[in-house]
Amino acid sequence: MEIPAPNNKEALEKRRASYFRRRKKVIFSALAVLCLVILFLWLYQFTNVFVRLPESLSSTSQPGDWAMFQHDLTHSGSTNEVGGIPEGNLKWSFTAEKAIHSSPAIANGKVYVGSRDGNLYALDAETGDLLWKFQTGSWVESSPAVVNGKVFFGSNDGNMYAVDADTGTQIWSFDAYYVVRSSPAVVNGRVYFGSDNHFVYGLSAETGEQQWAFETDNLVTSSPAISEGILMIGSSDGFFYALNAHSGRLRLKFDSYAIASTSPAIQDGIGYVVSSGGVIYAVDIKARNWIMEHELIPFWRAAYIYGIAPSPPLPSGYLWSFRTTMRTRSSPTIVGGMLYTGMGNNLISLKMDTGEEIWRFTTDGMVVSSAAIASEVIYFGSEDGKLYALDLDTGTLLWDYDTGTAITSSPAVDNGVVYIASHDGTLYAIE
């Protein structure tokens, strides 16, 4: 065998050393790029460095008004109004041609409500006189929102409408092609709502032009609540979603393990949501899902059951839950550290920080109506046909008003008057 000359051996070693140096540089460069990619993905997914939240959102009911579903963007369902307390007497009533499920909105001395006769009605808040009506192609079950001289509402004809609040003249319509039962939230020139086509939309309030759309896996009849730049809404796919209100980008997908058709309420960065299975959840709306959370959790649970993995973590954003055995379609109302919601035939009161039940009031029908609070009194309707007024602290009955048919609409309170609609097709003003 021929032995290489010493100088050839030295050159070979140099080439080998150079090769290994280049190889190390390539490996370290690849690792550095990988680390940067991971860092970027982490910052993008779990922080607001690249996609900031539009936190300065400001559009809500003016003092003395109840201009949207559950009063305001966070769905508190309460007003700081201090004044006369209604005693349960009829002030006036207005009857449409068919049942009313839509909840009334009050702004600038006018009451707006939709009906299953296909109309949105505008009435004088003092007298109940008809001011105008706007005809759509199907039921109007969506509750109107009144902002900057416009009334925004959805129809089962598949459209979201904007009409002039004074005249009822159409300004624009947006065709979602499927039923729109979700009640819109309107803020900073945007209109937000869900549709039976599985999408959540953000539109221009001025023109109705689509700004973004986010797809879920089922019907979206829930109405959006907005706080700190985050939009929260439920879907019949069983999840509540927290989205960037400006871009529609997903931040948190929270599993409620049942149909999520009710609407969230938000206070101090916590979303309070109720599933159809009768579970109330408190959710950190600023939390984020970890990567592939909902894809991996089923396998993790299976491994835990077989004893080959530790217990899986709680869902991202989970703070606490309160479980009942009662079905619910009522959305929560929150005020003063307390939460109120319908559960089966009951209205219940819970502490928001712990979920502890404080009182329960039972009716003779299912409570679908969401409660309204003003001057230490809580008002809600029941499918037994009655509007109830209870003491806020104790749940003691103060009075009730019988409409004779089911109430699924939610009340609105303005200047010492409670406005409630019934399936008899009548809107009642109770003082």
C-alpha cells in the first residue's frame, strides 16, 4: 500500500478541519434561524408585539339610554341610573303583527325593536306611538344597536342593515346569505356580528363594507361582547372565541363542551360565558392557546386514562366554573362582583370571583331572557309569560307583570321605565 507523503497528509487534515468548521457554521446558523423562527412564532402567538390590540374602544349607551343588547359593549346588563323605581304598572303598549323575540334598544327618546313580522319598529319612548317601521324579508330576532344616528340590526333574510335612526331610511345592507340572529356590537366605526353561515364579521359602520371575517365550525347566534380590543363570541360548535377586534385574528379558542349560543359578558379582563349544558365559566380573555392545544388534548386525555401520562392541564384561559344540571339559553348579567343568569326555570345569583351561589328565584317557565339591572332591582322575563322584578341583593319578588305568553326578549330600562316584549307580539312599557 502506498503511504501518502507527509505534505499530502497535512493538506488532508487541513481540508478535514475546514470541512468541520464549515459544518459547525452551517449547523449553528441553522439553529440560530430556527431559534429566531420559534421566537417570532412565540411573540406572534402569545404577545401583542407584532399585532397590537385596539384597546381604546369607546362606543356605548349614553347616560339615560339603553342603546344596544345588554346595555353596553361588555354586556353588563346594568345601568348606573338612579331614580324612580317601576312599580309594575302599564304605561303603554304597542302591538306588532307577530311575536317579538328581539330585545328593545332605547336612544334619544325612541324605542327600537324587531318582530317576527319582518319589521324593525321605532316608537316614541314616552307615548308608544309608531314613528316609522322598516320592512325586511324575514323575522327580525336580532336586537338593534343605536350608534351615531344609525340603527344596526340583523334579519333572518340574511342581511345586516343600517338605517337612519330618525327616519328609518336604509343606509346600507350587507348580505351574509344566511340568517343573522346575532345582535351587533358597534364601536369605533366597526359593526361586529355573527351569522348562521358560521362566520363572525367585522364591517365598516359607514359603508357596510367587509373588513374581516372569521370562520367557526357551526352557527353563530351569540352576540359579541368587546373589551380592551378583544371581541368575545360563542358558536354552536361548542367554543367561545376571543378575537382581535381590529383584524379578526384568533387569540383564544375556549372549549365549553356544549353548544355556545349565549352571549358573553366581560368585566376587568374576564369573560363570563354560559354553555347550553348549564355550566358557567370565567375565562381570562387575554389568555392564548398553546400550539395545537385542541388537537393534542384528546390524545393527552386518553393517555392519562390509561395511566401513561400526567393529568392534562385545564383549558387555556380557564379560571373557574359553576356546574348545574339545568339547560340554559340565557346570557349572563354582571354588576358589583355578582353574576346573574337564567338556569332552567330559575334566575340565579353567583359571586363572580368564586362562582358561589347566593340566591335562586324559580319561575313556572324556562328563563331565556337575560336580566337587566337598575337602581338595585333586577328585571327578567320567563316563558311563563311574566316579567319579574326582584330585589337585587336577596332575590325577593317585588312585583310581576303577566303578558299571557312566553317572554324570550330581554328587558331594557330607561328613566324609570322597563321595556319588555312578548310572544303575543306586544312591546310593553312598565312604570
